Amino acid sequence: MFNFLLLAALLLGLSLLWLELRHRLRPASPLQLKAGPFHVESSPQGITVTGEITITNPHRRMEVFVPEINLNPTLLGNGDLRNLEVKTQIVALHPDEDSRPDHYWAAYIVKGRKNTRASLEISITAAPGIAIKKLIDTLWIEVVWVNYGPFGRLHRRDGFLVPLRKPEPINANTAAWRQGDRCQVLPIGTHLLGVLDEPQEVLRRYAGHLWQSGDVLTIGETPLAVMQGQYLHPATLEPSALARLLCRVFHPTSSLATACGMQSLIDREGPARILGAWLIGTGLKVLGFKGWFYRLAGDQARLIDDITGTTPPYDQTLVMGPQEPGHFCQHMAEALGVAVAVVDVNDLGRVKVLAASQGCDGALLERALRPNPAGNANERTPLVLVRGT
């Protein structure tokens, strides 16, 4: 019996090692794309958005080709946008080549530890008489590009938001505070947030004139994650056999119940950890101990939002949990002078405080946020100010 268990453990260990090695050797490109800054100019004829993207190769010696790059712009607003015309333009700004006058993107090699840039221009026009500024408020720019190198030919999709107009901050004298259980709460609206936003600037702009000593400013975990760039398009994932197998055992409403959702977790934590967590979690579940898969698989297992799980346009992407929420809260509290917490709240009354700065009253947050004052639809109120009474 002992020899059998030893052999089984050895085979399991070898299997986990093989999975991990296979995962690490899968086709992957080292190139990284970063956007910004972007500028918005309005005129009677329409709106023009200009900015840059930077493509960086952090690899020491690998050279990667970028043979194709295109833009897919999407407008978001509160009206019928079919009569608007959108044009795009990409101009290469390579450090060692002149830009072509015809703006053709010639295949370019990004050498190891080098980078290149490109300027983007998106023009939005409407027929005379259409109030374009009232129709649209956000531009979603998706960069569709190809990476070509020792790993093969990979299609990449990176998207980011450019706010075309921002709401005015709430007036402190007319703020509509809501009465709660021995507390007051104030949902605070913002523009649709994205990776081009700096979190501290967002908190200060929309809530800096509202808080008082003793207040707690909360931010949803998903809005923080998207500002940190923690989202990806499922088209960039290639679900493994392990992802296709494991996703089938989760409840259909779970973000891990799809092959891409599970693969996003495997890519973050590694296949050995996820398979090991599932095996141990399943065994303990049979014995009556639930929830061990999520404890062993890492924080991201509970925080991933699959497509449709967030507000548009992020409903087309997988959104991971925020990076280092504890460090974020403490840093923001010290910089702004108000207690800060990152929370995950739903309409069922579930309140999870992912992290909070020192001195936050957990019981106060639980009472204040249980009614979910920020909502889970398109309220665009990612900030909630909590005040004890």
C-alpha cells in the first residue's frame, strides 16, 4: 500500500512538472504595448483624438517582427451613433526609419531591449445639425496587431479607453447622501475609467472636495483593475486541454466555467498550482470541507470576471483582480489624507473588502455597503464615500 501511494505521488509530481514545463514553453511574444497620452480636440465639424502607442521588447536578444497593425475604434454614448463617421490613421515613428508619406505600415523588427512608437489619429464627424458632443462620451480603441518570431505568428488585441468628455464632480452642498445603518453613504459618479487614468487623480478629482476626517473612500475592485490594465481579450488566449477539462466542473455562473476564464487563471498562476488546487480541493470537498480550491489557487481565482461580467466595453474582455490592493490603499491614504478601501460588492448583499488602509472600520464598511449603493449595472459610480454617524 505504501509503495502504491509513493508511486502515485511520484506520477502526480511528474505530471505536474510536465504541465508546468509545457506551459512555460508555450508560444509567447515578449512584446508589450503601452498607450498614451491622448488628446481630444473638439470643433464644429467633429472630434479628433490623437496620441501614441509604444511597443517595447524587454527580451535580451530575441528579435520580433510586427508585420501588421490596425485600429478598431468603437464609440460609446447615449444615442444613435450610426450617422457618425469614424476614420483612423496610424503613422510609424520608428527610431531608425523615416515615416512613409503614404502611411503604409511596413513590417518592422523590434530588436531585443529596444522599442518603437506609432502615432494614432481618430477623427469623428457628423452631419450638420447633429450635436455630436451630446451623443458620445467615450472612445474605445482596439489595437489589432501581429507578432512574428521564434514563437510563430501570434495575433494580439489590446484595447484602451479615451474619455471624450468627463462629468463635473458632485457639488459638496447638494450631494445626495443616503442614510444607512448608523452611517451615511455617497455614491460618486466618474467618467468611464480605463488604463489611461491615474487612480490618485481620479480619487482627488471626484471626491477630494467631499471627504472629512474619519470618512472611508471605497473603490470597486474592477474599476481599479481596469485602470491598472488588468484585462485581456479572450481572442488572445489559447485554452489548453487542462483548461477545457477543469472548467466543466464549475458552476455555470462562475467565471471559471469557460475555457478562456480558466486559462486566464492558469496563465497567471501556472497549471501545476491550479491542477494541484483542484485535486486537493475536490478531495477535501468530498470530506465536507468546501472552498479549498479558491484558497489554494490564489486570490485571482475569486476575482476574475469573465465576459459580460463588467460594464461595456469591458464586457468583451476578461478582467482580472487588481494588483497589490493593500499597497494601493495604504499609498492612497497617505497621499490623500483619507482612509481608502478596495471592495467587491454585489446585489445579493455580499461585501468583500479586498484591502483597506490602516484604521478602516470593517464593521462600518459591511453595514454601509451591504445595500450595494454603487450598483452592478451602468451606474458609473465606482467610488463610494462612507461616513459613520
